[in-house]
Amino acid sequence: MDRLKGKVVIITGAASGMGLAGAQLFAKEGAKVVATDVVVDVLEEKVNEIVANGGDALAIQLDVSQPDSWHTVIEKTLEKYGKVDVLVNNAGIHIPKGILEAELDDWNKVMSINTTGVWLGMKAVIPHMQKNGGGSIVNTSSIAAIVGGFGDGHGAAYSASKGAVRALTKHAAQWFGEGNIRVNSVHPGAIFTGMVEKAGIKTQEEMGTHYEGRSALKPYAGEALDIANAYLYLASDESKYVTGLELVVDGGWTTRS
Ligand SMILES: NC(=O)c1ccc[n+]([C@@H]2O[C@H](COP(=O)([O-])OP(=O)(O)OC[C@H]3O[C@@H](n4cnc5c(N)ncnc54)[C@H](O)[C@@H]3O)[C@@H](O)[C@H]2O)c1
């Protein structure tokens, strides 16, 4: 119950999917949760539910691609909670266009949220973690950073953006380890979330039928909580000697030849 007791955790993309599951789980585990998202009305509704269930949480609007938006989040977090222990850079978008179909605007949009947003988040919190004697940063990548094909949903910019997150995580793990700041990436496989619902798939089982045989584990698609549990491990002190890790949560997809 208290795996994050007293820790101040900022999580991005917390109005839906893995980010929402993470915010709910962190609150249950005793964290003070700063839940952020570009979609503020749904976010506030979800945060009110967390608080009604006894959690300590604050909703703040954030567009991860905008430096000023990050400044506001840091300011409000310090004002309410006084420090930042954990950042989960979870927000992301997918545009299903390959190299030939994508336009420059598609490319720039995906990169600005999925990659630039992760860099801006780390840039915003690291000075405060340094002052605080350390911290944990969890960056959401994807199996698209490891394999091509179905695993990237035919998104050229998406694959590139998630590959960049994988490399940036290792860069940060090396350069900030001395300051006791741990930086790890999580690589989800096919996971049923709002992102998938937007593509017209209605249930986890239905998603699994599209990917049958790709993962080793049934129902061939995971749920948001599977990823939230990975976030929890990396956010908590249980992973205090873990940095630069790629934690793959894909039901075995990437281990198949
Ligand atoms: N669902 C999958 O199968 C899958 C697989 C691999 C990786 N991922 C990654 O997992 C992460 C979470 O995705 P999800 O499936 O839960 O998606 P989701 O669409 O359910 O949730 C993503 C959240 O990010 C928010 N967001 C979008 N743009 C933003 C911005 N500019 N600033 C702040 N918030 C913004 C959205 O409003 C949404 O609430 C993403 O980084 C995604 O790329 C998902």
C-alpha cells in the first residue's frame, strides 16, 4: 500500500490510458500525485475521483511540447508539495502514416510531443531533483523503438520518436547517475487504452484478435494497469540500483523470432 509513501510524482498524459492507471495506482501507494494532461476537463474529473477515494492529487494542464507549460507545472508542484521525486513522461500520440504518407506537419507533431516533450520534462525537473538529492524519471517508449512492422502501427515518426526516447533515456541515466537521478524507459507492446479506442477497437480482447500470435501471452494485448505496475516499480525505491533499463512489457512480442 505504501510503496510511494511521501513521494511527489508528476505524471503526464494522466487523463487516459496508462497515465490515468498510473496516477490512480500511485495515489493508492501513498504518493502525492501531480496529474497533468493537455485535456484538462477529463483530467480534473479523474483527479476528483482519486481525491474522493482518499488519494492526494492535483490536476494541472500541461502541453508537454511547450516549455512555458512545464514551468507552470513545476511552479504549482513546488507551491503545493515543495519538491519533485518522480517524473513519468507518459504522454504520447500516434499518427499511423509511414515514410511515404507522412507530411512534415505529421512528423513534427509526433516528434514535438513524443520526443521533445520528454526532453523538456527532464530539463524541467532535473535541477529540482539535484537540489533534493536524487529522483527517478520514467520515460515511456514502445516496442516500436526495438522492432518494426505491426509493433509500430505503421507510424514512421512514431518509431523514430520512441527510438529517440530510448537513446535519450540512456544518455540521461549516464549523465545524472552521479546525482542519484535514475532514468529508465518502459516499452509497452500492444496495450488496450484510449489511444486504441480512438482507432475504433472496443475491448482488450478485440485488440488481441488483431495481434494473435505476435505475443507469447494471451489475450495478445495488455491492459493499462500492466504498464502502471512497471511505472510503479521504477518510480519506487525498490528499483534504487536500476538505471538506463529498457523495461519491456509486451507479453513476449519482441522475444519471438
Ligand atoms: N497503447 C499502446 O498500445 C502503446 C504501445 C506502446 C507505447 N505506448 C505509449 O504509451 C503512452 C501512453 O499512451 P496510451 O496508450 O495510454 O494513450 P492515451 O491516448 O490513452 O493517453 C495519452 C494521453 O496523453 C495526452 N496527451 C496527448 N498530447 C499531449 C500533450 N501535448 N501534452 C500532454 N498530454 C498529451 C492525451 O490527452 C491522453 O490523455 C504513450 O507515450 C504511447 O505512445 C502506447
